[in-house]
Amino acid sequence: MRRSYSLCSSPLDTEWKVGVKKIVGGRFSTFANDVLKVGDEVEVMPPDGKFFVEVDPNKKRQYVAFAAGSGITPINSIIKTHLEAEPNSSFKLFFINQTTASIILKEDLEALKNKYMGRFEVFYFLTKERRSVPLFNGRIDQEKLDIIFKTICDKDIIDHYFMCGPEAMIKLIDEHLTILGVEKRQIHFELFGTSTEGNKEVKKELAASLKDKQCDVTIIEGGVGMDFTMEQGANNVLDEALINAADLPFACKGGVCATCKAKLVEGEVKMLVHYGLEDDEVEQGFILTCQSIPITDKLVVDFDV
């Protein structure tokens, strides 16, 4: 079993930390919280990802972050790093939780607020507990975003936006920022996961239109090639390769983490989502194999590029 988790400690800290929130029915999160103990060992892959901007100690930047629940884990790392390494920069955080008692990393955030007074502000939104200010009651919606960017944030002086949380929240904020004229290079996000509902019909239509057609697949990884045959329009490349005993890198299987990224050398695929890829990577022929369904007779995928 593999799972992706964000580092919640800063690169400037002396240790690495991940936050694992126990989810009802969650196999690894339950294992991590109830079974793992001091002295146990787990196998991990090297840290990877694009959810960051380079630190520049000489710049004075304004940052804004939106987080929901355990989405605070990477945001916490980003805030700590920039506040410490960029002495002239500042951060505003809008953080959604159910109740005051459920606020993740609250002590860390309050400590940062005290340490960087005047440079770090936190605005807590609660969905199951009443606040005295109506703005902070409930989830972020269009009306709240209008208020935030009229009274709290001036989009003309903000350099970068960070968002981590459920897909619906990310889409809402991203669309709002786009309407405001914020450039895509300023918007950075990381998703909990992706919705599969919209993809069910796409997969069903693909399977029907390509019924009985086969695809000869070649996977190149670690300088070694392996071949197998699969149905066009049916399964994704990663899952089919794993069925055929391939040992390939993967983690979330939701099109978010980009661990399974590879170069499409020959053939065509239908990629259901590609949140983990930049637009220029897609143009260069990179795919997320967990989201890529073959639609041609031949496919060559290279994990070494």
C-alpha cells in the first residue's frame, strides 16, 4: 500500500514531519495512528512535488493561503519557510475547520503569529461552530471571497497564492482569482484528491467506442523494457502494468501527486485529469499513467525521461 502525505515541517527545521489525519475506514491513516509506534520503520520515497515557490531573502513579498482541515500541513511548511527565510515578506492565511477544537496545528500557527507579529495573520472559518463575525461562519463561498478581496486582501499587491484542500474549494478560489485577473503563475495548489464521478461516463463511452480493440504497450523503466497487451479504452496504463507485474513508481492514483509521470513516446492516450502536470509538460508529451487510457494500437511509455 502506498499513500502520499505532505511534509508539515519546514526545510529549515532539524527534522521531517508529516501530518496523518485518521480517516474513518482509511487503511493507512488508521494504521499510522493506531498501530505505528516509536521504533517502527516504514519505507518512504524521496520528497517530490511542485507546490512551492523559490525562497528569495532579498525580496519583499505578500502571500495569501487558503487551507481546509489537514490541507494545512503543506501550507504550514510553506508559511514557516518564507517567514523565516524572507524577513521582509508577510502571509495571510484563511483556514477552514469544523470547530475550534478540531483546528489542526493550531498551536504551531499561533506560535508563528506571535513570533512574526505584523507579518502573519490567521483568519479561522468554522463550519460547525458559531463565530461572532458572520464572515467566519461556514465554508468559503463566492460571497465570502468577494468580501475577502474587498476588505482584507488587495490582489494588486499579492505575489503568490497557495491553496490546499478539497477539489470544490480549489476550483472556486481558482476561478475567482482568474476573474480578478490574477496570473496562473501566481496560483499554486495541492488537492486532497480528485472527483471520479465525471470520469465514469467518459470511461464508459471510451470502452464502448473501442470495444474489442487491443493495444500493444511497451513500458520503459530503469533502462529495461517490458511488453504486454491490453484493451483500448478500458483500464489505465499504470494499473494494467501493475497487473502485469511491473514495478513502477506511483502513490495517490488520483492524478494529483505526479509520482507516476512518464513520457509518451508513441501512441495516444485519453488522460482523464492531470492536476499534477504543468501545461508545458502536457505539451511536451508527459502523461500521468494512472489517468491515461490507451486509444491506439501501439503505446510506448518511458518512465526514465
